[in-house]
Amino acid sequence: MPVLNDEVPDEGDFDAGRKRGEFDAITPEDFVRGSSQGNPPGWLGPEEIDRIRGSVPIPYVEIVPVHTDELGRLVEIGSLLRVRADGSLERTLIAGRVLFHENLREAIARNIAKDFGELALPTLPQSMTPFTVAEFFPTPGLGDYYDPRQHAIALCYVVPLAGDCKPQDQTLDIQWCDPHGEQMETFIEQMVDGHGAIVRKALAWAGI
């Protein structure tokens, strides 16, 4: 637990052995992205995040990227094409963890920029109430959503993008589909592990 006022920490406390004022120069941005002096307290390395993934549910945001017309009507649904661990292609949505000291709005913006670039220009929702919550389990068949790495709880949002979207990181391509078109059903069926079900719920939420 953190040291408050003149409280003396016990041996097992998080701040035990640390000097007073050691974290004074750390900003909220450091907690999200790290600092030039190294990762701040609370930052999880690969081994630690793997251990936690095997112990507790992990909060995620999942974003259905869309294009809208001048009246705000949904005219295109976006998806990412990536290479799976077995070498096959997968069609999926924007998704990522909510990091320590990061609020939901920041998590949405960061994950969109990570996959679609800094110039995607998302219109973030006014309300942080998701249109659905998807609970991914590491055990196939336990629920509608599957993630072999972890038990993840994903808050799902529809986010319009008005800017220049370009594939980033491990994304091969970004593809868009008319929700009223003939290819929409194939587009959804190509999404595995429950992501297609999230798109269906997004369309219903949008009145399509």
C-alpha cells in the first residue's frame, strides 16, 4: 500500500524500502508509456503479465471502427487483417488492454492509434457506457468469446473515424465493408473467436 503522511510501511508493502519523494517526478503519462528512466512502478513485463493473465480477468476495450455520412448514419464497418500464430490470416477488430493509470477514453484513443495510425481522427463517445460487454475465456466452448491467452472482459464501443487510416504495428491491411451490402455476412463470418458476434451486436445497436 502507498505511504501516506508519516506512515511507516511494513516489510511487505509496495513502498517498503523506497525513499520519500522517489516518485514525485512521475506523471500519469509515464504510467501509460513509461519514462526515459525506465518503466515506472506498476508497469508489467512479459513474464508478470503472463502470470497475471493466468490468475485474474484482464480489462479490455474493443472498438468497432466505422465511417459515417454527413447525417451520422453508419455507412462502413472497418476491420483489421493480421497473421495468426499458425501463419493463417485473421479478420478482427481493434482491441487492447486498459493500462495501469489509464482511463477508458484514453485506452480507446491509444488502441485506435496503435492499429490505424495517429491520423485516424476518432470521434470518441460522449458516454463511456459500452454497447455490449464481451467476456472472453481461455477455454473453448465456455462462452461465445474465446481468447487462448486469458480471461478478458472487453467493453465494446462503436467509434467513427474521420481521418487517414493506415495499418500499423502487426496489421497487414485495413478493410471496410458496407453494412447493407451483400458481402457483409461473409465479412462477419470471417471473424473468429466471437468478434463477428460483436459486429452483429454493433449493427443492432446502430439500428441496422
